[in-house]
Amino acid sequence: MSEEEERDFEERDFEEQLRELLSEDAYTIRPSPVPYPQIRRQGVVERRRRVAVAGAVLVTLAAVPVGAFAVGGGGTGTADTATTPTASASAPPTPTPSPTPSGPAGPATAGQLRDGITLEQAAVGLDKCLAYDRDRVAHGGIASTDLGKADEYRIILALNSTGDSNSPGDGMFVVAVKEKPKQTRLICNIKDGETSGLNTSVGGDRQPDSPPVLADINGGKLYQQSFMDKGHWKLPFGWGFIGTVVPTVSKVTVSYGGVSSEAVLDHGWFVASGTLTEQVTRNPHIKGYDQGGKLIYDSDEDKSYQQVQ
């Protein structure tokens, strides 16, 4: 073999040996492939474990009562256990006040509501009287000053009325007054649940020269029976009497049919009532006194007062 051939043989032999070595040690020279499926399984397991732990913590927090922690005013407040108060099952609920019904004010004394008439009944009567006046004006009756609403008034007298030849049938009188916008007084007669008659005075009867005690100009409707029945009144007869007084008057007495009694002073009005058991021919006798007990008015000396019926 020539030298050149020997050199070629050696080179091929080296190459074959090298390829053999590379073939035999290929695994050790080339890095192992990444075990991706195994790593993915481990990752899934780890995430599930963390989710399970976090869920357990949330369940624990949710089990704590809402009122168990208080946050302090500073930035590093501490947690304190709070006790939630238990409401008493036996405590009754607070009652709701009932609304006060609207309507007229009542009189100064219970005695001004006579014959068992209640304030509610008198108030209903007043409502009927005011409705009667509105209806009368609406249907062409005599126009009058608006009498207003019932809750603007104060009832100062209510008593049974006795029928006579001029106005047959018994019923009920209601006397009510108000001071604003003008002094107003009404006397209303109600029979069988309907208004039978209405007398009103708007603006007041008192004049600058009026006496300290002034009898109502239409008060006779309450203490007289019809002129047609003069001398033949129905007895016993329940009567009433009203008028105004000035502030210096502290006492008023009224005598009628031989019986004298002290009138009630009710917000600038005097109110008297009683029962006649005999026929009379003279109107009530009135006297007024000041705070010292001095007589400052006597109807017998009042030339403007009608003494005889």
C-alpha cells in the first residue's frame, strides 16, 4: 500500500470511529427533552391546592359575625370583639298618636252644654248651620259675609229648643262665636237633623258708648217663646242668655223668673241659662261687677235695655 493510500485509510477510519462515537453517545451529548406533560400536571395540582387554601380562608372570614370588628380612628386600629344587643320581645311598640279631629272649640265650662248635648253633637249642628247659609246664598238668598269654617268658631252654648206657634217642633239651639277676621255670632236652630233657622251678627253690636255688659240684640230668641203664645208658654222651658263684657267685668249675674244665677264669662262673652217653671212678663235682669266686687252695671238702669217683653 502506498503512503498516500495509507493516509486515506486512516482518515476514513477516523471518520467512521467518530460517527460511531457520536451514534453511541448521542443521548449524553444531546440534552433530554423537557417533560412538559409532567410539569403541566404539577402546575395544575399546585393551583388547585392554592385555590383550596384561599377558599378555606374566605369561609373562615365569612363565618365571623358582622359586628365582631371595630375599626379605630387611627391607621393601625385593633380588632375588638363586640356583643350584639338582643331586642326585648316583650317591649310593646310605641303607639302612634291619633290625629286631633278638626272642629270648633268647646265652651269654657261643661254646663254650657245643656240637656245632655255633647260637643260632637253641637259641632255637627254648627256644620249644618254653615252649610245652610252657603246653600241659601248660592240659591239667590240674601248675600252675607262669608261665615267661614266650623273650626274657626267656639261653641259657647247648646240647649234644647221648645217649639211654639211661630216655629213648631222641638229641636236644639247652638250658639257659636269667632273673633277673626271680624267678631261673628250665630244662633242656629236645628230640628229633625236639619237647620230650621239661623241668625247671625257680623262685626259685633258693641259701640263706643256701649255699657260694660251688653246683652245680645237677638238674644231673646233663646229666652222667649213666640209673641203669639204670650201668656201661654210651654213649661217647663229651658232658656239661654248671651252678651259681651269688657275686660273690667269680672262677674255677671242674671235673674229670670225669680231665680238668680251667676253667668259664665267665656272669652269676652257672658253665658247664662236656666229653666222656667212659670210664665214671665219681664226680660232677664242683669248685673255686672268689677274685680273689687263693685256694681258697675245694672240693666234696670240701662235705658237701652228692654225690660218688659
